[in-house]
Amino acid sequence: MSMPSLPQASPAINAWQAFDGARRSGRTRHLLSLDDFESAARGVLPRPIFGYVSGAAEDNRALADNRQAFDELALVPRVLRNVAQRQQGITLFGTRYASPFGIAPMGIAALSAYRGDVVLARAGVAAQIPAVLSGSSLIRLEEVMDAAPGTWFQAYLPGTPERIDALLQRVEAAGVRTLVVTVDIPVAGNRENNIRAGFSTPLRPGLRLAWDGMVRPRWLAGTLLRTLVQHGMPHFENSFAERGAPILSSRVQRDFAARDHFDWSHIAHIRRQWRGPLVVKGILSPQDAALARQHGVDGIIVSNHGGRQLDGAVAPLRVLPAIAEQAGSSMTVMLDGGIRRGTDVIKALALGARAVFVGRPFNYAAAVDGEAGVAAAIALLRAEVDRNLAMLGATSCSELGKEHLMLRQPVWASDG
């Protein structure tokens, strides 16, 4: 199988653009950071949908610590380094990408934006960054791959070899080259925040849900009704080789069960069949990173599922150095969870990640302005990475290391 390669483009970035108001147009012209997209999406999405995207497990401790871990690190700039020829491109599994970040897999994105899975994938291809389609998506894998060749696919797999084999055959036939297997969901997390927001799986129609939709007319007409008229009731399209349950069906919970006996023997089974790059997502333990390497895995994504599974789970950034050490040079280490700024991207790269993935902010961007919104969010983050590289005295991501970081600590510590 040939390995596609994107051109080593250096997107035009004007590091002084912020001084003249960025000169962007459209619905995102007033949004200046990824966090701004969250506030804007709150005004677009119905309360249950926004709650599903923004929420995490139980008391949100893991979600909060994903951000706290970044805040505990300070950056150490170098000066007078001549950074005029800087570029932020990276290579993953033989493919060149224009920036060291990508779009994380996000389930049911088509409820946040019309054809949301296609929107996210197309934006990734256009910006020359990796985009990962979720196995719990509502648009057929084949349609997404036709619209955005080169998109990665993320699977939630049961411990049933025949169902694994059938899905792998379908994924390969669709033209997927990079397969991501998520391994941190043996059972469903306790996402009580979804229930408080009025979201459930399956969706349960009722007066509250109807009212929440009516007070967001742009979403109601532009996403829900447009989807129903043009494509019918959404189904989970990519959980298995065959079509999954509609989002209103009680079969949804059954389809997502039977994952608690998935183990390393199944990864070995997949590795024997899958000829392209194989990535395991959801690694937080250095011991599991070592096992992944022993099983011939090509890459891992250090992740706690955005804080949506085990509340109190360690933040990915905190275990990244130890995991990178276990991975060595034979396995590509990536990270997701808590990335909101270019400085976050820089810190993860300096600690050993080859790339990072961003989830919620790109989902919000799609809700605010479709593909144009995602493109605007990518451009903002890309410009921040470029600016940060320059101020750190680096001309490429490969130059970043622990010498650019310092743990924040009190200037004065008392002895008594």
C-alpha cells in the first residue's frame, strides 16, 4: 500500500495579524481563541447537545486536571536565534502534515453541526492536519472517506473476533489507512452530567427536549430538520460492519455493550490482519505503553477520554514523559486532553509527544459555522503555534525539548 504524502506546506501566517483585528469575516470574526468557540456554541446548541459535548464524568475532576497539568508548566524562551525560516510541519506514519495537531474523534458530531463528521474531516484535509472519524459517528464511513480521503478511523471494538474481522474488512475497503482502536471504555463512564443536561443515549423525545430545540432555531432548522428531511433518522453507522441502531432506539445501549472482555489478545488479532498503521488510544500507564510496543502497535494516543470515563484519572500530560520513554523510537506517541492554546501544543511536544489531538473546540467550531468555523479554529491554533515557536527560539517542532519547560513553583519557600 502506497503512503500518501501531503506537501510540506507552510501556511501563510502573519504573526502581527492580531494587532489589526485579524481581519476575518463570517460568524467567527469576533472569536480570538479556542475557548471563544465554546461560549459561541453555547448560544447555538440546545442545552442537551451542548451538555453532551462539554460534560465529563462524575465531578469533572479528570476534566479539570487535564487543564491544570498544562498550567503547572512554564515556558523558557531562548532569544536571538534567527527564527525567520520556521515551520511547524510533522510526519506521522509516512504522511507529512502541516501542523503538529489534529482533530480528535468525536461521537455523534452530526448532532452538533449538519453533516458534522464530514465537516470535521473535510476541514482537516483542507488544512493538511490529521482528522479522526469516530466509530460512534452518524454518517457512513464510506461517505466521509469519499469527501475527505486520508481521514483516520477510530473504532470501539467488542471482544468478538468475527465482528472485529468484519469491521476491519469494511474499514480497509473504504480506503482507511490509519486505524485507531480506543481501549479505555470497557464499560460506560458515569456521565451524570449528561443526564442533568437532559441528554441520554438513546435520545428520549419529550417536552423538555422539544423545548430545548425550539429555543435554538438555527440549530433546529439548520441541523436537525435539515438532517431529517435530507437523510432521515440518524443511525450509528460505523460501530460494526453492518448499520447500527437509530439514535432513538433502545438497541443503542446493547450495541455499545460487550466490551469488558476486550484484551491484548484482540490487539494481537487486529495486528495480524491490519496492514496499515495501528494506533491504540486511551493509554495512561507506562506498562501499557510497553505492552503496546510489544504487540507491534505503531502509535499510541495518551488520553483519559477527555475526562469522560474514569473521574480522577491522571491527566495525560502528567504521564507523557514516562510513556514516551517506554515507547522509545519504535512507536509514535501522541496525546489528547486539555489542549486549548498553542502553548499547550508546545508543552506536549516538548515532553515527548509527536502530535496532539483537539476535540471539543473543533466540535464547537463546527456548530458555530460549519466547515468555515473549523477552518477558523485551526487557523487560530496554527498561528499560536507559529508565534510560540518563534518566541521560544525554535524553527521546527523537532527542536522542542524539556529545556524549554520549567515547573511552576514558589519563588520563596520557608524552612519553618
